[in-house]
Amino acid sequence: MFVFAASDKGGTGRSVTSSNLLYRSALQGNDVCYLDFDFGSPTAGAIFGIERAENGTATGSGLHRYLLKEVYEPERIDVWTATERRVFRTGHANTGRLVLLPGDVGDGDFPDRADLQDRCLELFLRLNEEFSLCMVDLSAGRNLAVEMALKVTAMPEMQRIPTRWLVFHRWTRQHVVAAGGLVNGPRGLLAIAETSGHNRQDFANKLRYVRTAVIDPAPLTQSGLTAKQGIWLDECNRRLTRLAGDHQVGKNLLLGSVPLDPVLQWQEQLITDNDVASGVANPETRNAFEQLAKRLVDDDSWETL
């Protein structure tokens, strides 16, 4: 299965949430692969705690150079052994593989070329034979990475491979509007997918939203707020819920939400069980990632609505 992670704005938590979903999937015993297609800012290595690839690889063998046919094979990094976080290096005998294909340091987008799509297709087909789940982190907005992914997944060779799309947004007015525009706008994902050869409705059925940095308006979570602030927050949440429905980003298309967590606000990283046990991270955040990882491959969560 291939899952494509998209967002219209930066700062949505797309990369850190995708990394945590894949980490949780590996803990569940699945062999998983993370492809950093954010060519202009490939920072997945930093989230996984891999210092030598924190902003892409400097070996000249990243995904950008691979797609340009400058190298025969893209670099692969085994996260369990390459990470600087010691907690990942032990106690994972029963887990699946967790592999990162990094971008290249200092590179950016490139012109749209048919040979890039063929090269990308070749990579996807090979990885599908090796991994049960591949997460493709696309850079924010409508860009070459997004359009190339749409064209490649419309090719006949990809029709037998399950593909799903996640659109990430924060729970704010600007982000809700932006997410709706990214999917449903005149040059949105649905329109580009149709132009690329997808059936519009079939593609829509493969797309869900993920809300990030969500503040729970329930009274038990508002201990640091005054009564007036709590009332204001509750009203904001109701307005956002109506707005999400108006922009077709409503609850019936929501795969899940990730609560606001200080760890993710201050340092984007993988949330481990040790982080929760030590009190550094909130258990609700870890639980949200676990649920999302399960729903990602649960067909019932993707039934046509």
C-alpha cells in the first residue's frame, strides 16, 4: 500500500505525524518505508533522529538525484540502527523494518518531465514488493511532487496497488479553508487527479483528512483557562466545525485527530512509549498515532460515505 501525505500550508504537522504513523505501524510488526518527497526541505531525517540526514543526505544518492537518474539506487537508511536516539536501538526484535529514503541536501523542485514519472513508477513498483506500507511525504501546496504522484498512481501498472491520500491541516480557520481549497479548488487535488487519468469519485474515496494540534474543548482539559476563555474556545470549536462542513473538510471525511502536545510543538520527533511513561509526552498523543496507524490500513475506515 502507498499512502501520500499532502497539505496546502506549511506547519500542519504533515511530516511529524506521518513519521509517527509509520513508526507505530512498524511497532505493530509491519515492514514500512518513508519516502521524503519534500524535495525543497527534506527534514524527515531530523524527525527520526538521524543527524547525518537531518535536512537530507549529503551522499548525493537521495531521491532527488535518483529521479534525475544521476544514481542507480536511492540511499536507504535503517532507522532502527541509524537514529541517535538510543531508545530505538534496543527492544525491537519483534517489530517490522523501518526504512527512510531521504531527499538530497540543497536540492529543490525540477521541471516536469515524463522520464521522471517513469523512474518514479519503477521505484514504487519495487518498493511495493518489499514493504507492506510506503508513506510518501509530499511538500506543501500544489507542486511537482504532488502532480508527479498523481500521474504515476494513475498509470495502469499502479492500479493493482492500494493507494490512499491524507491531507493534513491544523484546527484553525486558515488551515481549514486551505485544506478545502487544496482538495476541492479549481486546481485542487480532485481536479488534477481527474486530468491525470484518475476517476474523480474513485480518487475522492481514497482521500481523508487528519487534524493536528487540536485543543480538546472539553471542560476537563481546560484547567489552565479562565471561564471566559473556556466559553470562547468552545464557541471557536463550533464555528470551526461549521466551517469544515462548508469546505467539505467535515467529520465524515476525517480519519483522525492529533491533540496539541508540547513535545511536538517544541521538538518535532517520534513519540515513544518511554516519552509517555516519563511524563514528557501525553498518552493521548501516542494513542492518537496508534489509532491512525490502524485506521490507515483498515478498509472499514475508508468505506464510501
